[in-house]
Amino acid sequence: MTLDPSEVSSMVDIVTEVFDGALPIYLGVSGSDTRKVVSAVRQANRLSIDGYLVTCPYYTRPSQIGLSRHFEAIANAADRSVVIYNIPYRTGVNLSNDALLALAALPSVRGVKDCCADVGKTGDLLARRGPDFSVLTGEDALFYTALAQGADGGILASAHIETAAFADVYARMTAGDQPGALLAWRQLSYVPQLLFTEPSPSPIKYWLCRQGLIESPEVRLPMTEVSAELASRIDAEVERRVAA
């Protein structure tokens, strides 16, 4: 949200060099003005990415028709895949399953990052979606629940910290070992709770910095760094893991 266009280009260059085609790379795009988002997508089409993760417009709170036309315009402007990001508690609008499934008929719309935080709505979407439309939860605390309902995976901030453990929950579930997945999740579920005690991504950046994976926990306003109380809790957890 606070990166300059030149920083976005640099970030994409670094990530594509590191992964060298081993993993698909999707660029987050957001905005409330459809024209500006379409322009941003057209400019980003020159970058070495595989697709876009696009949020619903925030603040303006358009109708379902307005949301549909917004995403249709973006899908038509993109020359690669689009994943819709539905997160109503940040945008003020909740894309309906009817609208989302209609958008799924567009060739470039390949899936959704589902942060509706409504298990019933997610279940309805999973029951009705087609075989080529991916549903990926963005609710870190509901990762196991979403997988148990049939979700295809997750786009999870907390997985920056415990990547292998989150992958293990997914692997066990997809292998049909639901009891094993539940056991693994119970040992992991405190991580999202800790990391979302204060606004993300400040806690995650602090933890990654303590691990030596990034140089600084810096965030840009209006975000602020973690409180001393949360920093001490993260410090204790990092030290516990090192001792183990």
C-alpha cells in the first residue's frame, strides 16, 4: 500500500530473480477508481509476473453491479490471470457469491482470496464453484477450517513465519489425513493469534527481523511498529524456538 511505483518494479525484479520461474508471482493491486486501477494493471503488464491479486474498491462501497463492472474492466485490461481479493472488513463491501461466480466465467479470472470471515458464505462458494476456479483463504486463523471445507489453500501472512508448518497442515489435509492435519494445526494456531494482536504487517516484520531474515522492522505511516509489550512476547517466542 505504501510502495512507490519504482519500488514495486524493484520488488518484482528481486522476487523473479530469486524464484526464477519456480513459483507463480502475483502482484497486489488496489484502488477505488476503476480507471486508475486499470491504468496500473496496463502499466504492470510489462513486469515479469504471472497475475494480479485485486481487492474490491474501498471506501466508495459500490453496488454488486458496480463491483462486477470494476472487475470486468480490470480483467479485460490484464493480459494474465486475475485473482479477486474479497476482504469486506477492510474495503466496506462484500462481493456476493453470485457476482463472484459470474466473474469466474471470464477467462482471466482464476480464483479468489477469500477473507469474508463467514464460514457459511465460504461453504456456499465452495459448493457452487467450478473445477477451474480456485478458492484460497486469506483468513490465517481459519486455515484449517477452510481446508476442511474444501478450499484449495491459503494466502497467509502468518506463513512467512512458520512456512513449513503451514505447508504440513495443507499436505496432511490433501493426503486425506484430517486427524493429523488437525493435530498439526492445534500446535500452530497460536501463531496467527499472536501475529494479529496488533495491525499487520508490523508484528510479522518484527519477527522476521528478529530471525535475521530482513534488515529492519520499519513500516511507513499510517502503520506504526509493534508495541514494547508485543515485541517482548515475540522476543520470548523467538528465543524459545532457538533454545528448542
